[in-house]
Amino acid sequence: MKTTEADTLAELIDDCTDLPRELRGAESDAHPEPGAATPWQVDDANYAQVVDLDVYV
């Protein structure tokens, strides 16, 4: 295992893959993949927040 700081992303990845498996944690500790995002919708409350925006711009 290296004892110096990584200077590049590639070195950081190499350093992380050099860690022993018992220090990396179990595969079940991995975060699940994110699901689909809820579609964003604009409603009257959103419009009300910026109704006077032209006055400030």
C-alpha cells in the first residue's frame, strides 16, 4: 500500500483498489443505484415566488 497522497484521480482510484477487502466493507454496504427522479412541475406557488422578478432585474 502506498503512503503518499494521490495527486491525480487515477492515483486515487489505484490507492482505493489497493485497500484490503476487509477495510472496504461488505458489498451489502454499497449504496443502491438512485431511482428515477420525480418529474418537476411548476404550480401557482412557484409562479408567485417570482411574480415581481422583473422589478429587481
